[in-house]
Amino acid sequence: MPKPKMGMTILQGLSFLGQLGFSLATPLVLCIWGAIWLRERFGLGGWVVVVGLVLGLGGAASSFSGFIRYVQRKAERKNEQDPGSFNR
């Protein structure tokens, strides 16, 4: 299998970085927004926002661990495909 060009590798890295940022920010923003909506809609106390923050952080941590597992599997597959050269 031919190696990707350097420009393609950089673009792939940037897309992974964008995906990671989106995966970390989205659960946090949605949970906090939902908690604020619940507080205003039903007149709940400020504790709901704290619960939303904790749930958002948990969702972001789960997304981060899934992303790390994906990157590790991809690196392992790359190492299996590249047997190395004679000089290594």
C-alpha cells in the first residue's frame, strides 16, 4: 500500500484535531444548555446547572477516551503493516 503524501497526512491530522474539539465541546455545551433550559422552564435551582456540568464533563471524557482508543488502534494497525526496513 503506498504511503500518503505529506500534505494529506497534515490534513488528516487537522481533521482529527477538529473532530476531537467538536467531540469534547458538544456534550458539554448541550448538557449545560439543557440544564439552563430546565432551570428556567421549571423554576429549578442552580443545582441543575451543576448536574448538567458534571454530565457534560462525563460525556466529554467518554468521547475523549473513545477517540484515544481509536487513535491507538489505528497506530497499531500502521505498525503491523509497516514491517520496517533492513536498517532499522
